[in-house]
Amino acid sequence: MRTPRIERLRQRALTRTFPFELAWESHLLRMESLRESVREPWHIVRKGRMVRAVLSQLTPAIDDDELIVGKGRLREADADEAARLKAVESFADAQPVVTGQTGHAQLDLESLLTRGARGVQDDIRRRAADLNPANPRDQRKLQFYEAALDALDGLCAWAEAYAIEAEKQASACAAPARMVELLRIAEVCRRVPAYPARTFHEALQSVHFVNAGAMIAEPVGYLVPGRIDRYLLPYYRDDIAAGRLTHDEAQELLNCSWIIISEYVGKGGAVSVMVGGQDSDGRDISGLRNAAESDAATAGKPDRDGRDVTNQITWMALQAVEDVGLSYPSVGIAWHPGTPDDLLDRAIELMAKGTSNPALFNDPVISAGMRRYGVLAADCHEFINSTCVEITPVGASNVYVASPYFNLCGELLALIDEVAAGKASAPSFDEFIALYQQRIQRAIAGAVADQNMCRETRARHGGKPLQSCFTRDCIGRGVDIDEGGARYNWVECSFVGLANLVDGLTNIRRLIYDSGETSFAELKQALDADFACAPDLLGRCRSAFPRYGSDDAAADSLAQGITQFLAAECAKHEIWPGPDPANIPGQAQQRGTHFIPGFFCWVMHEVLGRETGATPDGRRAGFPFADGAGPSQGSERAGPTAAIRSATTWDHTPMLGGLVVNLKFAPDVLSDGAGRAKLRALLETAMELGAFEVQVNCVSRETLLAAQKTPELYRDLLVRIAGYSDYFVNLSPQMQAEILARTEYR
């Protein structure tokens, strides 16, 4: 149940989104520290000092009602601070270019919670004591360890600053209940993250400090709470058993830990939580269900690869979806054949309420993909949708996601132009496909070269010692994450517009090669005019032939061929993961790691669609592409089962870069138990057929149109986009149109 505190906090979060232009303080502190250390010969040492300087000097901010703390204070710079910002401008502009993605990961939070920052420092010092400074390999490790120690000192100093601020506010607080809360916050901040967490409150606070601290100070993009029911359960269970905490108090703490994310993550992003799924390493994750309850919930369901992890925290996460009602975090359930019936029923109930959460992720499919790419057996179920639907290994990831996005239809239009102009010859459809594949091959090769360049800049000029402290195996190797110290270092790319490509190729085959109704020159003329000169051709392109999503064998066969080709082509390439353990001349390097495909869009189906002219599937110029692995907007004419069958005719296992199948239902369809039971059967069928991820919107067209007219009345209206949830009223007009154009099943 949403408490008055949570309602006040969420209303504040809805009205006070994070403005990046006010995040000047961390930038100033970073630049001043780097300028101060300019004569230090080891770049990674400078980075460690930078993290310590930022976190030890950030102005703490604790607002009314907060129980979980840690964010930047959003304020204008005063005159002195503005002068300091001016003084570092030229220095900041002269910094080396560092490209490539950061974050999109869950840290090794169990290590944080069980050892604390001081325990990690003890481990580092033990390792450093065994090294020889005269050995060049050891020397590099020692510099990394020095940076890591500094970064952890900064993290602890940040928590201490919050303890002091909480005590200061408590001393001036006239409300006895809030004074007690503030003193409790001070006590928690003095304990964590420096030392192992002992309570549920301490565990939540410690996780928040390390995620927010690394994101603000290094900075790192999108570090997520992730698999909360795998690391929070012991603290909840012990608190309940000892009488230190009631269930309702624990729920409110969890809700607070979710709301504060909106205080330092800007709009339009994504932060993820995933619950449920399987476990294969024998940890005690059985939760508070007794054996009889667990057996009853999973009766008749096979447990092929490990135990179901569903526990009390899983249920609390679903309750938080309803209580918090904000865009952060997006929540997923890792489905497998042993997922409890009552958990699925609760998920369907939330979908029917229009929460846009949770989504279902396919644990068997994704874990098989993890194994395909060499992930250790002990890690293959330890995955997270790192923000939206792209998959990264928990606690061990230096994976780049959506790097880059490919415009599948952009390449198709370029080829049509070449053939129409006589610059390329394609006497048969197979030859046309071969020419298209050559274009994609060149695009992929160029992207791999770019990503390897990004990795090189990170190794030379990057450095994230705080993130490295909680990323396996950076400490063990003595290598920063940006130099390849993580256990897993692949890159995931995303191909946008699959359904538009399939439908466009179907039309080209049928209208040009099979029937001769039109030519490439005529098609190009129509596309260049956005079909204004060819309305009959537009009608034919839109409805003459079965489309992808109608369970048509010919269209689905095209999708199979395209996806198989993309997976095989990506597999030919290697991504530089960095040296192991140090880039020393003559030392063997790690072999290259993977370039992994996906069809994850985020908002890029709208961005790329806006930049792309009309396409042969009948899509008009500037309109968004299809939003993932499912049919294009309005093409699901044969119903949701046909759409799912088409989307699962090809293998999702290699696609760890992520993909979605979006479904949209009218609220009245899911208003009773019978409708919800049908939705559950449909979603389970999709999972059994091998769907990677399925997500549901249950918001009426009338509500969406009303939100367009009076957005101030619908500021918390959430919709699923292409792997993540966002506020409908904050979307661009083009994206709002895309949501409205999706087929609404009734």
C-alpha cells in the first residue's frame, strides 16, 4: 500500500526531474582534481584521486521524508563557484577524447554488502603486499590498487558527509519522529558502505551509495539495483526474525530506494530491477515460503537447470511497482517453466492496471545465450537487463550495449537508389539480397572498428577505479575495468527496423521480381515523393501481401534468413577486451571477445525513423520504425498469437543485445479474471516458443489522447516504449504517435 510518505516523495519526483545543467558541482570537482594532479605520471592514480575528491567534497542533500539518501544538491553556482568553473573550462576542453559506453551494469553488490568498502581495501592491501614494484607488471597493478584505495576512501567520505548532515538536520528538527529518522540515517551512513551491512536498511543504503557514487563521481552511466531478490533477502529475513523491522517498514524502505533514483537520473533513461528466475550455484535463496507452499506453487513445472529463486523480496518488488508508480526502475521477471503460478498472476494483475511493469524475460533462452558466448556455468543465470532489455552479466560486466544502432532500412534505401540508377545490378531477388548483405557486412565491419577504437581510448585515457572495485575480476587481475579487467568484455549492437525491412523485401520480391508491377526506378520515385505520386502503390505496399506478424511462412522465412545472417556476420568479428593483466610488451594478450547482435531500440526507432524517408513496406517518411522484434505498427492483423508466432520463428538465443515483443491491450479486455487468464496463457506461450522478452501496455487510446490534450493531468501515465517505460506526456510527438499507432487488441 502506498503510504503518505511515498505519495509525497513520488509527487516531488514527478515535478522535480534531474536537470543536467545543474550537475555542475561534480564536473567542477573532477576538473579541479585532474588539474591538481597533472604532474602525476600514472593516469589511473589521477582517476582514483579524482573520485576521492569528488565524493569527499560534494554538498550533501537530504530532503524531507527521505529514508535513503545520497544525491547531488541541485542549485545554481554562486559567484565564487562560477569563477572556478570558468577557470577550469580550458583545462576541461584540453582533456583527451574518451569514447565508448559506460555503465549499463549491476555491480558485484554481494561483495559490497558482505565485505564493505573497508573489507575490499583490506583485500587490495594484501594483494599489493605480495607485489614487487621493480617488476613492470606488478608496478601497473600497484598503481591501479592505489587508485582503487583512493576511490573507496572517497566513497566512505561521502557516506560520512551524509551522517554529519543528518545529525545537523536532526539537531534542528522540531518533529520528534523525523528527528529519530534522521539520527537513524546518520547511524546507517556511519556503518555503510564502509563496513558489511547488517540490516535491510543498511543493505539498501549501501547499494544506493555505491551506485550513485560511481555514477556521479567517475562518472558512470546507469548502474542498476538489478537482481534485488538475490542479495537483499538475508537482511530482510534477519530483521523480521529479530523484530527490528516489520514487513510494511521494509516495503517503505524499498520504495524509498526506488524513488531516489529519479533524483539523479535524468528523464528518458532507464534503470532496471529483475526478479525471479533460476539459480544453479546452491545458494540459500528459498525465501520465506515454506516447502509446502513452494511445492504447491510450482507443482507440475519442470526445474531443468536450477531452483526458482522467488522469495519475499520478489513479491515486494512487484508491490513497489504499484506503490512507486514512477518510470524508474523498470521491472522484469526472469520467467522459466518453474516460475510460480501466483507470481505470474500478480504480474498479470499489475499489467492489467496499466503500470507498464513487469516485463517477462526468458531465463532459459537468455542463459543459453550466455553459455553460447562463453559465460561460466556459475554465471549464466546471473544476468540483468542492464537498463532496458540488453543483457549483461551481473557483477562482472564491461559490456557495451547498443553500440551502435544500425538502420536496416537506411541500407535498403541506399541499395534501391544504386539499383535504380544502374550503379548495381540485381537480376534476381537472391542477387538483390546478396547485395544488401554486402552493405550490412561493410556496416558491421566499420562499427567493429569504431568500437575497438573506443576501447583503445578507454584503456589509454579512461579509468574507473570505483566501478572496478565491484566488478569481477578487476581486483584479482589488478586491472581497471577500462583496461579489460572485467570478466566479460563484449560489445552488443542493435539492428533497428526488422519488421519494416522484412515487409519491404516482401514487397520488392512480389511487386518487382514476381509480378513486374513496378520497377526499381518507379519505386524510388514513389519513395522519394513519400508516395504522394503513387497512392495505389502505397496501398499495395501496405496491404497486398501478408506481413511479418501474420504468421505467414514466406514473410517469416525472410525474417529467419535476415536474423541468421546478422548473427553469423557479427560472430566473425572480435572486440578488443584489453590486456590481461597488463599491457606489457611481449606479454600475451586476451583473445578478442564477442560482437553480439540484438534488436533493442530504446527510442532509436523514432530517432532513425525521423531521419529516414519512406520505405518499401509502406511506412511514410519520418515515421518511427517497428519497435523491436515484433510487427510494425498496425500490422498485427491476425491477432496477438500470430504476431508472437512470427516473432518466434527465428532464434532469439544469440541476441543478447536485447529485443522486445510489444503487445497492447484495451483495458476492458483485461478487466476480469477470464481476460487476465487469457493474457497469461498468451505470455506463457510466447515464452515457451522462445521469445526473448515480452512487454504489455494496457492503456486505452482514449486515455492517451486525453493525455495529449491535458498533459498536466497525466504526468505519471507510464507506457512501455521499446524495452523501457517512460512518461507518455514527456515523449516527443512522433513517439506519442508511434504508441497510438500500435495495434490495440480487443
